[in-house]
Amino acid sequence: MVTGYYVFTFICSLICTFAFICIWHEHVDVYYTLIYTLIPISNLGYVLMSMSTGLEEAILAKKIIYVGACFLPLIMSLNIINFCGIKITKIITMAASLISALLYLGVLSIGYSPIYYRSVEFQIVNGTAVLSKEYGPMHIMLHVVLYSCSLVGLGVLLYALKKKRNVSIRSIYILVAAEIISVSGYFFGSFISNTIELTPVMYVIAQILFLILADRLCLYDISETVVDAIVRRGDYGYISFDNKKRFLACNVTAEQYIPELCNLRVDRVLSRECEAFRKFYSWFEQLDQDGITKEINYQREDRHYKISIEYLYDRRKKQGYQITIIDDTRQQRYIELLNNYNTELEKEVSEKIEHIQAMQDKMILGMADMVGNRDNSTGGHIKRTSHGIRILIEEMRKDNVFQVTQEFCNNVIKAAPMHDLGKIAVDDAILRKPGRFTPEEFEQMKQHAAKGADIVRTVTDGINDSEFRKIAENVAHYHHERWDGSGYPEHLAGEEIPLEARIMAIADVYDALVSKRCYKERMSFDEAYAIIEDGMGKQFDPKLNKYFIESREKLEAYYMATL
């Protein structure tokens, strides 16, 4: 009957171990594996003990039983410490393991030395083999180690219960129960019966509790669950190499992406003769230059891949290189499609903008024509001054002393036709008067500058280009201001006058001088040139004189063809 009990507990422990193997995960802690290995061995010892027929057999069975007694308390404690996320040094772990090993060496001395059992006798009690023994000093040490490990384990669990938010309370309770049950088998077994040990059944109960815990253990480690989830995805390829660029391993997905890997043997150094492997060398070199993980876009035939290269570590030691590959073809094609769509959209928007700008330009020229219909000289004047502005701007851009942008120049040329729009508000009697103005008439005529600014502001209100709107308004408002401050409408002087208005002033006066008006004949180019030269520093910005001189030939050629 006693032998049947031990056989039953041994079979139960084997079943638990088999169940553990079935749910085993590569990230399960090594301590769990040791627990499920040592308990069946220890329970086997109880079976052999019950079936012993002599002293030597009984001693051998006892030595097998003590495998669990010497090592399981320490292993369970280390398992608890590790589970609760408490770091201990390797020196402490090695010292504790050494103590357990010394204890077991004492056990092995049974029958040869009194250090563990001073004396031992074999007898059969009620058909069951029993060892009568007198304990030695090493056995007392075993109990000290046993209860010390148990107290450490329970203390760590109580600490984790209060302080460790990231440790499962349910798991703590399971570990507490397993710890108490395991120890109680040693403590209470001798009080119940001399022939039947409770320890084997307590071991089996502990195994069952650890099975419940091991089934969920890896789920609590977010780094492991994420890695598993990524690895199981079929679209990620992984390749690893050691520090000497020797191939270590890859998954099936990586072989699909880079077929040359299929013929690459483990521990084979990459051949530089293969084009694909030459790429690997260049990637490794990029990583080694600064030690920062590299993200590389790699194209092979009609496929696009996103590659990540980083160092391969074993714990804290750098052991080689790790390459992660994902097929990025769909994403790249989507981006390409999106870029093409954006290009088409930008083209359409650009065409719409150009169309709107063309309509705005036509509207401006249309208004200039309206002014020309009221005063024949003014209409031609607007067109000619616009061309004169373009010639002056071209010369200014050659050395760019004024540091004007191309956008500024374009805006001034575009705004030039608007400079006299204010004349549309001047009375016909004054606008078409053949002779000179009276002082009162001239005052009314001068109002066209301010009124022109108001008209330009209204006309350009719907245009998004704020810089153009400001330049156009300045050209209309201030093109009659003078460098010495004697101009109108606000008597600005020097650089207070906007640059665009100073440029417009030269083109405006030059056209007035060389063109025929209802109140005067046209001047010669030499006379007009002399007057403007004389006005530099008084009426005009002297810095613009250089560009006026350099523009003279082109201006005269244009006016000779136009007038």
C-alpha cells in the first residue's frame, strides 16, 4: 500500500512534468524547468526507498530523495526573486548554489562518513523499508538552509505584494501557497507517520500550482510577448551574423526576400562576389561607423524593402549583427501613387492660379485701357512705362546692390500698369486740358496718386499675394514723391519712399519727356537724358542713376520702335 502511494505520487509528478513540457515556452525561466526536473527524480527516490530490500539500496534511494531536499528550496526562492523582478548579484546566486551543492556532497557521504548520518540501520516495518538513523551536523545545516530559503521567498512575495505594482497579485498568492506546501511536507511529515512521507504529494501539489502560473508567465513580460507577436508575423524577415560576418540563422520569410540565403551554410562567411551579400557588407560598415541602428530602403527588381540593421547582443555582450527586413512594396507604391496624384493636383492648382492671375492681369490692363480712352496719351503712357520698368529692373538684377528678389522684380513689373489708375477719378476737363494747369487744377490732378492707391487696394483685395498688393499700392501712391521731399502726396524724402515707387518715378518722367502730349511736343533722347541726370539726388534716387545710364540704349531702342 505504501509503495502504491509513492508510485502514484511519482506518476503524478511525471504527468505534471509532461504537462509542463507541453506548455513550455522558450521564454519560461530556467528555474521552472529545474523544478519540474528535480521533483520527479526526488519522488522516484521515494518509490525506490519503499521497495528496498537492503541497506545499500535504501541509502541509494535516500540519496536520490535528497536531490529535491538540497536543491529545490533554493531553486524555488530564486524563481520567486526573479519573478518579482528583484535583481541579485551573480556572486550571491553562486554562493547559495555552492551551499546547496555542499549539502548534497554531505548526503552522498551517507554510509561512508558520519557527517550527515552518524549511524544508519535498515529495517522492514509493516512491509515497508525504513531507515533508522542518527543525524549528524550537516543534517541540521540542511534544515537551516531549507527554512532560510523559505523565509526569503515568503519575504520577497510580501514585499512584491505591497511595493511591486507590475507583479500579479494572483501569481503572488499561487507562489505563497506553493512555498508553504513544499515546506510543510518536510516539517509535518515526520509527525504523522514513520513509514509514509507527505513530501511527495506536497511536491505534486506544488507542481500543479506552478503549472497554473507557468501557463500565464510569459504573458506578463511585454518585451517577450511583443517579440513573439512580431516573429509570428509572416511579413518580417530576420537574419543574424556574428562579428566576423559569418551567417548564423534566418527565418523562411528572409529566404523568400533574399533567395541567396537558401544556399548559405551556417557559419559560412559572406561572399563579396554575390551582389546581395556585398550590400550586407556596406550595411555593416554604415552601422559600425557610428553605432546607431540604420534604417535603409532597399530595392530588388520590382520589390521595395525596408531594412533595419542593429547589433546582435547576448545579454550585454555584442555578438554580431541583426538584420530585419519587411516588404515595403505596397507602401512605396502607395507613396508613388500619392506623389503622382499630388503632382497632378499641384499641376491643376498651378494652372488654376495661372488662369486667375491671367484674368487679374487682363483686368488691370483693361482698367488701364479705360483710362486711355479718356486720355489718349495716358493709355500709351501706361504700356510704355511698364516696358521701361522691365528694362530698369533687368539692369538692377545684374549686380543686385539693392538685394531685391526675383519675386519683388516680377511684382514691380506687374504693378507698373496700375500706377496711374487714379486718373480715372479726375475730371475730364482737367484730364484732357491741352494747356498747363492752374494751381487749383494741379491740386485736383495731384489727388490721382492717393485715389489710385485706394483703387488699387480695392481691386487687389481678393489677391492672396500680400507682397504684390503692397507693391502695387505703393507704386500708385508714391510715384510722384521726390528724393528731396518736395513731391506729393505726402512729401516723403530719400529712402522713406518705397523702392518700387522710386523706380516707377524714373520710368514715368522719362516717358513724359520723350512722348508727345496734347500740351507739348516730344523731347529728344539727349534732352530727356540730361534732365533726368540733372534730377538725380533731387527728384530721383541717385543710386538708380547707374541703372538708368546702363538702360539708356535699350530704352531708346524701344521708344524709337514704339513712338
